[in-house]
Amino acid sequence: MSVGLSDDDALFSCSVWRPSGKSYLFFTQFKIELKGAKIEYGNAYSQTAAAGQGDMPLNPEEFSVGDSTVTHRDGKFRAQLAKVTAVGRTRHDEL
């Protein structure tokens, strides 16, 4: 799992993944939620980057990105999750 903050403190990211990519263990569901922030970008992947290739995203019908969550879709998710990522905008109050 990794959590990061942009240089200007405006965006933060959270990624949860399997370091080795695929496994004989599988998920039947997943959900990542950012509390107090709106998701600007979210994605789920069936395979993480390896051997010079990039991350392989899940089919868009298998998951959904909402205002604060990235989650599986019941009946559509095929249980091949290697990584899920969410990027949100931090709250910023003007003076």
C-alpha cells in the first residue's frame, strides 16, 4: 500500500496492490474509499507493471468510480484484481 501527496499539497493518492501481481488467492469484491475528498481519478488493474509492460486495467464494466469510492460491480467483477488506485483533491480553505 502506498499513500502520496503532490508537491503543492492539492492532490493525494492511495494505491493498494500485490507486489508480485497475480496470485492463486483472489478477491470476490473490493472497495477503496477516500473520506473527505472527491476522487479525481480512480482505476483498478488485473495485472501490475512487469517486464517492461505497464499496468493492465480491468475492463471498465467490472468496476465503478464514484465521488469517493472505487469499487467492484456485482455480477461483473471477474475476481482478477492486482491493484486499485484512487487520487483525490484535498480540501483547501482560502483565507
